[in-house]
Amino acid sequence: MAFAFAREITSEVGAWMLKQFMKSVFILTIFLGQSLAEERPLVIRFSTQAPSDAEYFQSMLHFKQRVAAESNDKIRIDLSDSGKLYDSDKIAAAVSSGKVEIGMVNLTRYGQTIPVADAFSLPFMFSDKLVEIASRAPNSEIRHLIDEAILKRSGVRVLWWIPEGSFVLLAKGISVARPEALAGKTVRSSGPTSAATLRLCGGKPNEIPATEQPKAYESGGVEVGMTSITAVMARKLFRFMNTITLTNQAVLNDVVVVNESYWQSLSESQRTILKSAALIADKEAADSMVNFEDHAYKQLVEREGVKVVTLSQDELLLWRICSGDLLSGFIERAGVDGHRLMAAYANLLQDPCCNHPKTTSSAPR
């Protein structure tokens, strides 16, 4: 009897010890799981159509590096270049829907649904270099209006801007300095305003994603290309189109945007790191364009044998005349935002930064 009692006691003690052991294992598992979760870095996907060796890719690469350094590798930017994740015409929708957290989007991509975002495509509004630079500066009222409209209507927050420089017209062996040279020709376009310009001036616009330009030019899918000088150099488009006409009618800008819902889900410290790196990236992207265009034209002429054509005053007047109706149509489509932007533009022209004789690129003539 005493033996049975002792065995019962031993069994109860064993069960209690086993129970306590299992509790300890459970608590340890939770602790280790939390520790591993805390150590696991936050990975943010970033989609861009820019080639990795392009000048305008560098601010994105350095953004990635700064974020990693400032966060001690607790935030990692998974940067996909060359449209590997999403092509240029898909990135805006991908970021808005949350399929990817960050993306680089050309402002013209927002132009269809947010007319004010396409303002830089308006003919000759920003052809003055100092006006163009001031209008896209971080403290610019024009830039603020565009950023605000994109956030409100697309659900994405602009982190920084990346200028691509002036629109140029590419062709094989012919100058398009006079609008009538476009008559009946298919022309690669980007955004509703550039398409409208081409249509008014005699061309047949054909919207083609940035990454598909080389194929379109090589195959003869379009006869003339409208693109930025940055794209010409990044994608080596001079291999297919050996004559570049500088109309100086408009400029292209990209914006790096983040999904707003995702942005709000981040901690304050995470947002601070990203904002700080974006501010530096914005300045870097702007600074890189200061001499880029003139150097690019020089390289095209001297190394690649490209013919660069600039407009005479008479030719410039012809382009102004054929595209003259676009401004009123833009203001009507853009509504209140359009009127606010034009008021900001008028104020800018009175600012000491921009109240001066016109300044344009000093490209070879």
C-alpha cells in the first residue's frame, strides 16, 4: 500500500514537472519567434523601367544604399530595374493597387486621369531652363499642386522627382524642324498632351512604352520618335535613329511614388529614414541634369555621328502656331487644379529666379 502511494506521488510530480517543462518550451518558442521577427529586415519592393546603367537610375540606387545604411540593414529596398517587375505603362497602376510598394512613374502616365500631372508636356511653357528648374524644385508651388493631385486621386505619395530633360524628335536621316515634316508619319508619343501636340502638328501619335522604344525604332514600327534626351542615351536609341531635332517644346519628369496605405502602415522612424534618403535623392537627381543635356548632345555629335538639328526662329514659330490651341484645352480639362497651376506659373515668372531673358540648352548647332 505504501508502495502504491509512493508511485502515485511520483507520477503526480512527474506530470507536474512535464507540464512546467512544456510551459517553458512554449514561452521560449514565443520569445525566439519574436526575436527572429524583430531581426528580420523590412523588404520594400521598388519597380523602375530605367536601365541599371542609366544616369537617372543612380538616384534610385543611392536611395537604396542610404536606406540600408541609415537603418542598419533593417530596411532593404528590393530594386528591380529595366521593367523586370513591371513595364513602364504598368508601374503606376501596380503602386496604386499595392502590388508593389514603390515605383518610378513618368508624369505623363498620370496625365490621362490627372490632367495637371501632364503640365510639363504643354508646348513651350517650360522651355526656359531656369523656369523649368524652379518649377520642379521641392519648394515649388507647381510641384506641390501636382504631388497633391497625385496623392488625392491615385492613392500614392510622391517621394522625389527625377528630371529626364527635354523632349526631342528622333528620325532616320531626316530633320523634322518644320511641323509639315510629320505629315502622315507615325510618331511614338508618351501621354495625352504630347499625343495632342503631335496630332495638331500633323503626325499620327502612337503610345509606346519606354522599354519598347528600341524595338519600335529598329523594326520601323514608328517613323519618328518623341522621347527625352535621357532615354536616347540610356537606351542607345541613336543606334536606330541618326537625326535628332530639338524643338525645346516640353520636358519630361519622373516621380518616385509609394503606395499611401503602405506608407501609413510604416512606423514613424521608418518613414523618417525613407524621407531623409528621398530628399537627398531628389537633389542628386536634379544636380545630375545640370550639364547632362549639353554633354549628351556633344557625345552624340562627336562620338556617335548623330546629326543634331535646332530650330530657326521661323521654324519655332511654326511649332508654336500648330500647337497653340492646347493650353486652353488643358485648363478646361484640369479644372480648378489647372487654374491654380496657371496662377502659380504666373507667380513664378515674376520671381527673381525666372524674371530674365530666356535661357535654353547650349546644344551644338
